Amino acid sequence: MRAVVLHAPGDVRVEEVEDARVVEPTDAVIRVTAACICGSDLWPYRGIEEVAEPARMGHEYIGVVEQIGDSVRNVKVGDFVVGSFVASDNTCEICRAGFQSRCVHQVMMGGIGTQSDYARIPLADGTLVTVPGEPTESQQRSLLAASDVLGTGWFAAVAAEAGPGRTVAVVGDGAVGLMGILAAKCLGAGRIIAMSRHADRQALAKRFGATDIVEERGDAGIAKIKELTGGYGAHSTIEAVGTQESMLQAIGATRPGGHVGYVGVSHGVELDGLQLFFATVSLLGGPAPVRRFLPELIDLIMADEIDPGTVFDLTLPLEQAAEGYRAMDERRATKVLLTP
């Protein structure tokens, strides 16, 4: 089967690899009907994360179950399924508390790779959710978004306690930030401020529910948000980048007593304890427990109540994955979908 392999920064290849197969009795193998490139895939692509050896890429996926292990009970061959970027048993105490991404038996799908023709899904009963009916092409794109960026943006909005009567600021205009806007809108936020400098992403942010656009960054961006909120700052702030600047901007843009949901994978972020102490904000984030939200998100997508699949602005065959990485790296694309 074919799979996307990163050999070194900037060196992405599509290669023939060993076929995916059931290894553990709790495994399933799916035929990947669509995968995509994540912003976090760009960290090793850019050399910010070390690439010690050739690595299979991808952790977002939808597909059809082809094989199941002897212990799998919740999914069957032929099911159309969506799974999270973290495989989880969905039964341990951490999972039952709603943090499946930190399951005591977790398996990171990025270590397996889903930008491929087939993929092994560990802990299939806890990880995969069956989609009812036959999704349309548009619904399939949205279901793929649910596998990571939609679920991650949704968690960020929930962690930031976005809701009715609240002003939400979103730091980051990539796919996750845009999905955070959509989530905040669905959760009832009255005002959503998107921090973006890119016209195409600003337009998509407004389509998803942003009411205001702030182009300033750093201290100027914080000042602008406070100006827009009567000097108080946002009730809820989503941090969807993962840099020192973005985290400080998110905390600074949040009013005392407010909440920050941070889901950008942190790189080089250090917080001053005294500054954080006097910020008087709540922080909750980390790898999103996408599995917690998948049933609800699937229902919304299949009822055509949300259309997160519009975040994909470039579709390429798997063989052209290298071009997809270049397009995202050069900001020619927000989110790239890969087809078989």
C-alpha cells in the first residue's frame, strides 16, 4: 500500500510500505477514503521538530472498516467510521471523565500514520465512531474535519467556556482557529473576534461566525481587543497556534475571571509566574479529547447543521502529498485534503 513518509525537513515522499494489518485483537484496519495534512505536521516538515528517521505521516482519517480483531465488538466490517487522532479505550477513568486524549492506554495515531491507503486503528471499540447512513461527498469532507481540527476547535471553545452572552477572542487563523470560531458560534457566543491578517482566512472566519476582525498582534492586538470590549478583554479566548507570542496574546486579551482554551501544540512557550498570577485567568487545554465530541459532531454534520468541510481549500491525490505540504507551508492553502 502507499503511504506518505517524511525523510527529512522538506522531504516528503509517497512510498510503498507493508500493508496495514490487525496486530492486536482490539485493532481494526480501515480503508482510508480521505486523509489530510495538519498544521502540526508542519512542525517536523519545517525542521522545528527533529526528524531522526523516516516517519509515516498523518493522524486524521475517515474510512471503511476492512478487518477487525477478535475482541472488537462496537464496529463491524463495512462500517463507515471516523476516529480521533488519539486512539483510546474510552473506558478508563480518564476517558470517562471526558479526556480520552490522555487515556491511560492511549496510542497517538501520528506514530502509525494515516496519510495512506489503509490504516491500523488500535483500540477500535473506543476510538472509532460509526457514521449512520451514507454521507454525501460534502458530508465526508466535514467528517474528516471532525477527526481533528473541528474536534480540537470545539474543545478549545468548551475549555474557554464560550457561550451565550460571552465575547470570544480567537488567536490563530489556521484550520483549528477557524473551527474554534464555528464552535463558539454553535455554543451561542454573541461576539467572536478573529485575530487574522489574511484576507482569505478573514472571509472564512466571518462565514463561520466571526463578528470582528483584529489584524494587530502582540501588545497592539491585546489593546485592540480591550478597546472592542470596553477595556475589559474577552470572556473566553481560544489559543490555536502554540508559540510564545500567541499564548501571551491569548492571556493578555482575556479579562480577569475569564478562560483560555489552548490547543496550539506548544513550542518554546514559557510563562512568567507572577504575570500569570495577576492575570487571574483560567487555563485549560492540551491535546483535544476529540472522541468526547465525535457523536455530537457527526450528528450535526449528518443533519447538515454545520459545514466545517469548507475549511479544506485544496484537494490533491495522495501521490501529490508533497505539493500539499508545500502549499500549507507557504500559506497557499489553509487545509489540504488528500484523496486515494
